[in-house]
Amino acid sequence: MNQNSRQDRVIGAGDLIRGSGPVLVGILNVTPDSFSDGGEFLDSEKAIARASAMLDEGAHVIDVGGESTRPGSDPVSPEKEIGRVVPMIREILDERPDAVISIDTYRAQTAEAAIEAGASIVNDVTALRGDGRMSKLVAEVGCPVVLMHMKGEPKTMQRDPRYDDVVREVRDFLREKAEYAISEGVDPKNIVLDPGIGFGKTVEHNLALLRHLDTIVDLGFPVLVGASRKGFVGSITGSGDARERVFGTVATTVMAYERSANLFRVHDVRANREALAMAVATLGAG
Ligand code: HH2
């Protein structure tokens, strides 16, 4: 059974995202179709073992998702999504009661069920646009929320995405969504911003966002980067297989840390943790 109360969990998660050191968010996709690990962790034993291994390797948070957002993917029903993530969250917390769980969903119904099961961070790839009830839920629970930029929707977002100035447009979008969240009662201290690497962006757009990440950091909120194993890494390193993109991913993590991002959503926890340890030792933790 979960030993910690919801309030303790939410406070702990808030302290974590606002801390000075880098936060590693390990990815657990309970889906048949995620781009790099689809189908691997539908089986609950394998998923729990994966979550435990990521925690042992140094993950501070496990981000559980029940619907793929890879380019071209289709949405699933809320019932199906809840059926995938809630038992998983319960089982992870049975095994590792102190684990911090984030729920990767844009549906308030799923987020609520996940929070009930012990999740304490909401990771919303639509930045509160996907479900009109999400902002109030997050405000009421008082938990951290990740607001991510996406142009279009997963089904079609990679069909010729265009911007006049990608960095400015993503920054303006994130500023506006943060202001909206605050107007809905979300504590500014609970907001995390994410440029949404790979969500309606070409390789050049992703690189420009990484290069100029400081523009987003300057908005004054913690910044999360999710570049792990993504296609733009493969197109530069020549790794067609997503699992082979770990070295390129680690480079993005170090560069993002240098530009003051402090949350890193990754598949390969140990590699990213060790790279971050070197970056922290060299550059300092603050
Ligand atoms: N990327 C993915 C999913 N959720 N959340 C945030 N905040 N930032 C991201 O960059 C992000 C995210 C896509 O990656 P993954 O979960 O590995 O694949 P899939 O969407 O196919 O399940």
C-alpha cells in the first residue's frame, strides 16, 4: 500500500522540481506503439522491473504514459489509458513507496485517476489545451505541471512544420500558457516549461531550440527537455534504430544543462546521470 499521503507526495515533487540539481525523469511507456520502446512494457512485471531499474540507476521521477504521442500516432480512449497507467502506478508504488511518479497525459480524467493512485506530477504535452478541466485539477491538487509546446497534433504534426522564428514562437507560447495556468489558480512555483522537442518541429527547429534554450529559461520557470532517442538525434548521428541514439541523447542533455535546463526526460538513465554528474562537477550545480 502507498505509505505517503497525497499531500506529502505533492510537496516532495514540488521541492524536487525547484531544487538546484538536475532532475532525471525516467520514461515508462505503457503503450504498444511508442517510438522507441512500444510494446516492451505492456506486461506489468516487465514495466515494474523497468521502473525499479531506472530508480536504481538514479531516476528522480518515473514518467508513466499510456498513450503514444509519436508522429502519426492515434489517440486511445480515456478508459484504455487509465486501464494501462493506474495499475502500473499502484504496482510501482507498492514496490517503491518513495518513488515520485509523473503522469504523461492531457486528460483530466486520467490525471485524476493517476493522482489518486499516487502520481504527484502532471506532464501535459498540450500545455492545458487538451482538456478544459486540467488546469483546475492541477490547481486544486497543488502539484507540479509540465507545460509543453506542440505545433499541431501528433497525427499530423511532422507534416512540414513551419515557423517564422521558432525560438520566439515557442517562448511566446510557453509564456502565454504559464500565464493562463496562473490565471486558473496554478501556483507559479509548480510550473515547468518544455520546448517540446520533436513535436511539430524539423531537425533545424529542434537544434535552434536547444541552442537558444536560455531564451526559455529566462521566462523564470524550471525547464524540462525531452530529446531522448528522438528522430533528430538519429538524423544527425546516423542511428536509425532509436535504441542506438544514447550517445547523441547524452550530448543534448549536457548542452541543455549548460543552458540551465534542469529536468531531463530520458530512457537511458545511467548514461544521462553520469554525463550530468560530469557537467555538474565542471560547471557547478546552481
Ligand atoms: N516526449 C514524448 C512524450 N512525452 N513529455 C514531455 N514533457 N516532453 C517530451 O519531450 C515528451 C513528452 C515522446 O517520447 P516517448 O514518450 O518516448 O514516445 P511516445 O510518445 O511514442 O510514447
